[in-house]
Amino acid sequence: MLVGLYPLGGSSIDIHPNARWQQNGITVAGGNREDNGTNQLSSPWDLYVDDDQTIYVADTANHRIVEWKWGATSGQVVAGGNGQGSGDHQLSSPLDMIVDKESDSLIISDYANRRVVRWSRRNGTSGETIISNINCLGLTMDENGSLYVVDTGKDEVRRYRRGESQGIVVAGGNGGENHLDQLSSPRYVFVDQDHSVYVSDYGNDRVMKWIEGAKQGIVVAGGQGKGDGLTQLSSPQGVVVDPLGTVYVADWGNDRIMRWPQGATQGSVIVGGNGKGGQSNQLNWPIGLSFDRDGNLYVVDLGNDRVQKFNIESNNTLNVSRKTTVNVNDIATTQNYVIIPRSYQTELVEQAKDENLIVCLPTGSGKTYIAVMLIKEMARETLALVQQQSDYIRIHTDLTVGNYYGALGVDSWSKEQWLDEFENHQVLVFTAQVFLNLVEHNYFPLYNVNLLIFDECQHSTGGSCYPALMKRYNECHDPPRILGLTASISAKKLAPHQLPNAVQQIEQTYKARVASGSNREESNRYGTSVRLEPICCLTYQDQIRNDQESIKIPFETIQSIVDDLKSYLSEQKAEREKIEQDLVEVILMTDYLGENLTEYSARSVDYTIFLQSEYVNLPRLKYYLENLLYTGYELGIYGFFLACKALQRTLKSSRALELITDEKGKALSSVGSTAMTARYQRQTIKAFRAGEINVLVATAVVEEGLDIPKCNLVFRFNRPPNFSSYMQSKGRARAKQNASYMLQEEFSIDNDDDFNTDDLNQLEPYRTENGAVISAIRAAQIIYQ
């Protein structure tokens, strides 16, 4: 499983904008004078760094490709090396090469033979010409296997899809001058995740970016004439670009490697620039460059016939390489890597340092990492989801993290136990109810909190914990900074004209401003993007049931029972409300001294008798039977039969979801039943992430925030109640080739057991002498528990 990185030449490098490299390089290939020995190179031009730090070098003047294993003192010829020539077993001045992992072969720019050659890495003794009659120089490949080749003779870059021999022009091709639609002696090419093409425009002393489909390019480095100033380049060669749009370029004529952040008008020197020479801090015609998975920089030093490695000074990188991949298992076991912030993440963190902020960004765009960045900044100044968030913070910071949820038994912890937790942890990740309980019990006042982060903060109304916490926040004399994270501004179903009011409401609730960053194009690019397929079909009721009398009988029988229950429950509800109203009127008129006290007592007895006569399980039975009909209409008569058996079991057991297996006995699993322990849920989700479980049947417990990168398909068997639910469930499909399928129905069930929290919200909370606070909603929840 690969994570967010492209196989070859794609935007596969994440390096901190302020990263630094040691200025003294280490020779890792060649450097033993110019010749053709196995420990020597002759005018090398470019290199490729593989996953295991194996280096492939285009040893141009020796007409060969040489492989140098990590730490080796000599190389091994893997292509060419049979003298200069045009035979299938020969190369002539190869200038660039990449590794095609899919075919396990090298793709080589065989410049003097005017061809591109595929050469097997499995003891290949000859190559296969795949493109002919081209003055090929630099080349790369995108994640789809399309090959991009610089034709320096025609001043253009062409893209060849797999199987194509002609290709199309994607940059240049309009003559060799200096207009924005032209290139002059282009050398190297890089392709990012959006298929934008970056070209080192050697003759114009600039690096150009051509957005896919564009008719002209954009200058992203240099372009101020040949020179050695920080705004200039001199005959640029190798080029690499990271996801932030930062350009790294081999400034050939100035013997230096430069970094140009996106939108910058000048660059900075990261290595070299100390004059032409052969010392460890010098370069002599630097031409090719690449990064390994640790962010170390490799430079082909053509004039010194060597490859220099410049180690990065600190843990500023995600495991990366210009032309390599990163295995997610390596990441999961590595505690010192850092994902590099994108521009919108940095922008939002800077805003959040100065004011309360609600970050509204698409699912998958890195909201949690914004929280991590802010935690780091604030630190300098001062259940399954809980586990996921705490693990993420541990990985990305050096702070001590505690995580707390009900299944750990924290509700029974003493104040002394909690004080120990606060003393020993810098970051605490709670379920909202646990933290609310702590605040209301006055175990941990909010003024001791430096930063309060609300994940999925769209839950800002009604009886949820977040509004209750904000009530305590409003009472705090020195409140913490607030950061809210959400992919949807409201958890309710909204019409477009209601959105401004929803924004105003959430800002008022959290005393914060909603922000999405100024670069929406970038954040949308990194957000989860799924292929949505609405499935329109007739229900079983419409297609079959009404045409077959024998099948209609069981459905109509159950429906008759449901109708009777509805009628009975409606009558009972009306009678109960009348008795309650009469009793209220008597209470208001009672002086507890006169004759009406007798009437009050009599009506109270009547009300008690009525309540005792009610069948409290009938509303639940109605709910079960409606579910039974729904299942039958969806799955047919056999599904109806299975649902009946499930209902029979349900009436005997409290478990609503059962562990199931497929026809081969392969495990499927369900998540969300109240009978499941938190540990079981964590184990189930872990197994799903690892691929041990292929299908996860779940309630909405996995809908919000749970990150499962391998999930490539989401089925919904009910209509999302609102846009937020739709966005959240759609966002669970995180795999690269993903899909989210919606099966929408008009079915809905009224749950008579749900209590309305509107009235409870109006009641003042109860406060004890020691400062503990119990709200009316919490009191009702405790009673129901």
C-alpha cells in the first residue's frame, strides 16, 4: 500500500520549507578520477535513487548505466557498457533514466542514438526501443505510466501514454525563443500530481511550469537573465518540485543548488555556491539532483565525475525521493518523520495563533495536522477516534499524550488520579463527554487549558457536549485558545440561503471565525476525492411484491400490526397528555390547605395508575416491526425471512448486530453495537486497516473522522440525514482508486423513545458548593444510563 506518493518523477517529495542540509557532501559514487573502472564515472549526467537508497547513474561518457548499492565503493553495470554504438546491447551517451517498477525495467534516454530504450533490470543484456527519432534528454513518468520526454532538438516536451509511439506536445513546441509559449534548449522535466509539467529552460535561464492543457508556461524560477544573483539562474539543469510548489534546481553555471518557494521572486542557495572546485563543499557543473526517502540530497557533480550526498540536518522530511515510493508500513513504525505543511495549513495556523478559528476544509485535506502544528506552537508558549488522534499527535510531536474515553473506566477515577494525568501529560485527547464531566465536576478548570481543539465541531447545537463545554468556556475568566475542525459547517440539513446563518451560529457558539484558507484550489486538491455513483432502482415492493399475492400476505400482516400499534400509541399519547394537562391545572390552583388538595391527590393517583398501565415496550416493538418491513422491501422475501429470524433473536438479546462471515468463512465484522467494548472496536478497526477484514458493517460510529486509508468503497443503505453526514461518509473512501456508492431511500422511522432536549436547555444547571456543575441534559443522560 502506497501513501500519497507517485511512483516516478511525480510530486513525491515533502521537505520542510526551512530545511537545511550539511554543506560538506559525501561522495557516494565515482570520485576516483575520470575513467571506466567499476569505481569510476566519466561525465555523469543524472541519477535515480531507489527505495533502498540504491543509486542508478547515467555514466554518459562510458555509455552505460551503473548501479551503486547503498554504501558500496564500486558500481555494477546494468545497461550498456559494451562500447558506444547503436546495437540493442549498446548505448551512446545516455543522459537520463528512470525505473519503471511495473515492468521492473530501466527507461533510458539514449541521446546520441536518438531513441528511448527500455532495459530489463532482471539480468537484461539488451534494450528495446520504445520511442525513435527524438533528441531525447530528460524524461520522467507520472502515476498513470505516461512517459514525458524532453525533445531538446524541437524545444518541446512530449507525453507518451502507454503503448503510444507519437505522443503529444505538453510544453513548448513553438520555436526556441524566450516567449512564455516557448522553450530554448530544454533539459530536464518534472511532473507533479496535477500533471503540471516543470521544465528547466536551459537557454532562457529559467524554470517553466506548464499546467495541464495550458498553451503557455509560467516562470517559477529565474527568468531575470543569466547571472549569479538570487533572482537569477545560469543554464539550469536538473529540477525537482515538492507538493508545496517549491522548486529545487541545479544551477549549472553557478555551481550551486537553489530552492525557490512557490510564488517567490528569488531563491536561496541550499548547497554549493562556494566557487567551482572539487572540495566537499564545492560543486563543478552540478547537473542532476534527487532526494532519498529521508530527504537527503544527491547531486550529480559532472565536472568532478562523482555523485555527492548532502545529509539533511534534522528530521525535516517525510520519507521521500524524487523518483521513489514510500511504504505505509514504514511510516507506521517510524516515529520521527514529519509531514510538511502545505501553504493553506501554514496560513491557517498563523491565523489560529492570534484568534479562535474554525477550520472548514474537505475531508482528507489535513485538518488534524493543522491542530498538531498549533499544538506545537502553543506548547512553545506554554474512543477509536480518540486513539487515532492521540497516536497521530504522538507521531508528529515530541509531546507526551494521554487519551481518555469511557471504556477505560475514567468515570470512576478520583480527583487525585486526574491530577496525576494532568501533571504527566502535555496533550490530553478526550471524548467530549469525559472532558465535560471533568469540567463540570471542577476537577480541571478551563483556565488551566492553553489550547482547546474541537474535532468535528459542526456538532454545535442541541444537547451535544460541545455547546455545553462552550457554556463553561463563556464563564471562564481566562479562557483557552479555540481551534475547531470540520469538513461541513453544519450537522443539519440546510438550504443554500440558510448557510450564512449557520456560519454565524457556529462562530457565535465557539467565539471563533470560520476560515478555509485563501488557496482553495490546493486544499481541494489534497482533499478526498471519490467517484460517486448514485444507484437508482425499483424497490422490492414496487417490482415484485405487488404482483404476487402469496408474497403480499406476510408483509400486509406485519403492516396491519404496525398500523394497530400506531393507532393505539397515538390514542395513549393523547390520553396521557390530557391527564398531564389536567394535573398541571390542578397543581397551579392547589393551595395545599383547602378542598382542592383532595382533587390534586385523586388526579395524581389517576396519573400514576395510567402510567403503570402503559406497555413501555410497545413503541420499541413498533420500531422493530417497521425495520422488519424495511428490510423485506429492500432484500426480498428471503431477506424478510432472515430479518424475522434476526428479530426473534433480538427480542431475546440486546445485541443488534451479529458477527457474520461470507460464504467462504472469511471474516466480516460489524462495529457500532452498544454491547461491543471499546477494545473490541479498536481491534476490529485495526484489522480492517490491515486488510484482515475485508468488509466492515457499521453504524455511524465510523462516519466521522475515522481515517482508514485502504478503504476503497463505501455503501450507504439509507439516505444521509443531512449534507454533513453525506460528506463525512463519502470521505471514508480514502484509497487512491476509490468510490462511494449511495443507495437512497425515502424511508424514515420516528423514534418515540428519544427525548427532546430543547426544554432541558432552558433549565439552569445545578451547582454544588465545591463548584461542580450538572446540567439538566447531563442529569437526564445519567438517568437514562
